[in-house]
Amino acid sequence: MMPRLRRCLLLHAIAACGLVNAGLALSMSIAAAAEIKLNLKDDRVEISISGDIAPGDADLLRARIKAANDAGKMVTSLRLNSEGGNLLEGVRLADAVRFAKVSTNVGQSATCASACFLIFAAGETKYANYRARIGVHGAAEYGVESRASTRAMARAAEELGVPSSIIRRMVNTPPNEVEWLSLNDLRSMGTDISHEKER
């Protein structure tokens, strides 16, 4: 887990930048919150997050994890399918994932980019299907590239153990483009790659 002081400073740095959206759809409209669902598997629970990441999603994820734990179920995996969204909320979600020691998973034909990438990187164990699309890019504020927000996002990625080669591409890719990571890139961050078709 990130040291508490560094995490607080990072969250304040991102908030101070006034970052509203680091997603691919860089519009001025308010994004709908991500859908966060529980999937029961015997005595285990898989949580899925899909859609745009928006303020309040981290609190909802923590509540879902707590509800599962209170019911005697262990949350083992977080399945991701999001093109990103609010960077500050993405950092908060990554912190919740790291604290809960949950694995992250991007399935067949799913996408995880931008702020979602930080959540993926926070997984205790990271899984990706070989047909998943996982990507990075710089951050934007009100649809305009923000170097300060991009630097804050890069610091968050560094705290999560993302290799410098991927962080460099994150920093150098404009917010309106995506640098899709190769299977070798994903392996360099310790991701287990699945070649099996999902049902």
C-alpha cells in the first residue's frame, strides 16, 4: 500500500490540478458513474466495474467489498471494462483495490485505459486475456492536456510499481490518443496472460 502521507499528497496534487476527466471521451458533459456489480462464485465474490469512472465510485466499491466481507464472502477479483474517467476517483479506486488486496482482471475483448489502468495496476495479482485492450495516455483538464495532472498520474503509477517504460509512454501520449500495451508490456508489470476463451 502507498505510504499514507505520500498517498494524501498525491490525491491533493491531483485535486489541486482541478482535473475533471482523464478519459478518452474528453467532453464537458458530466459522466455517468461506473456500474459496480457483485458476482457470487461459491464462497468467493468477483466485483465488476464497467463504464466511466466518476466521483463516488471508490466509496461504492468499498461498500460492496464490506458487504461481501460482512456476509462471510471473500472478494477475490475485480473485473474491469472501462475507458477511464475521473483521474482522482481512479486513484481512489486503485487505493481501495490495493488496500483490499484484490486481484484485477481485464477479460476477453474488454478495455481498460486511462484512469482504469491505475486500478488494474493496483491489483494484488493482475490478469489479462490476450485479446484485452489495456492502454495509457496523458491526462486532460476540461479537454485540454494538463502536464501537472499527467505528472501526478505518473507518480501514482510509479507508486503502484508500473515499469518506467510504460510510465514514459503514459507521459508522452496526448490525452486524445491511447498507447495500447503489448503482451510483453503487461508481462513486465507482472500480469498473468490468459490465452483461453472466456464463456
